[in-house]
Amino acid sequence: MPAAAGNMLTVGVLALQGDFREHLEALGEAQVRAIPVRTPADLARVDSLVIPGGESTTIRRLLQTYELVETIRERASAGLPVYGTCAGCILLARDVDGADAPALGLMDIGVTRNAYGRQVDSFETEVAVPAVGDEPIHAVFIRAPRIDEVGEGVEVLARLDDGSIVAARQDNLLVTTFHPELTGDSRFHRYFVEHVVREAGRHLAVR
């Protein structure tokens, strides 16, 4: 449990690979204190965690190298709020196509990697997300996964026009298959802090 230091929550951003800098900036725009997380000692200092997009296979390997897998699992299972975007969604899923075993396996979802094609097939679109506001989110999909299955305890927050699930929440866990940190719109980061962290993490010490 992180030590108290004032009244501000501290969000950690996994900073092993991927677009962690953009998440740190987006959280700053949301007026939240955010720090990079690279070691178990870093993780012990935070009240919640963001797992960014990037190369899921690389991030998975680095999580093992830096001995973060079991620490994240233990803290998330105890209530630590975690938000995974794109690759982060893949790492949190209990079932991933083509994988023998999940990386973290914390969230009751099944995903397909690179569901929309390769890098050249990346796209942007407007997505309605009532949970974060009336105006649609401008969503950026880069080699994005698709959420194909959700368990009974998973709340679907957003879909594409074809029905593909692109955002979901399960208690203290939040995922998006797109990159809200790349658009200058911090509403999803605000939602994570104001709802997931403050609702699911009330028992954690605040900073």
C-alpha cells in the first residue's frame, strides 16, 4: 500500500515500452499527479496504474524481466485500479488469440490481436462513450485488438458501428482498444481517475 503524502492520488504509468510519455502528459492535462513505473518499488508508490499501448509481446517480456507480473497481479487482485490501452488491453485479458497463456490474465475478456489489420490499416473514427460525456470520443486505432468476449461482470462502455467492443470495465479494471492519449482529449483519463480509481480504490491510501 502506498504511503500517504497529502491528499493527491498518484497514478503510475508503466514505462517499459510504448507510448507512456503521452499517457503521462494526458494525466497531467487531467490534473493528476502521474509517475513512470519500471520496478516493483515504483509500483509500491502509486494508487493506480496505466498500461500503455506498444508491442504487447515486448511489454510482456519486460514485465517478466523487471519482476512486475506477480506484483501487478497481486495488487490488482487486491483492488489496485488498472487501465490498459491497446497493448495494455491485450496484457490484461484472460484470453488472447494465439497465446498459450495470458500475460496478466486479470480481466474476464477475450481479445483478438491486430483485429483490423496491419500498421497500414490503422484508422481513426468517432466513438460514442456515454460514460465519459455526450460528445463522441475521437478514437485512434493502431494495430488495434478487438474485444470478442466479455464475462458477466464486464460492462461494455463503447462499440464501433459494426458492434465491435472497444472499451470495457470490470470493477477496478478499465480497457480501451484505441489510444485516447494521442488525441488531446483527456476525458477517458478523467473517467479512470474520477470513477474507477475513486470508486474501486477507496480502500487504498490516498496521496
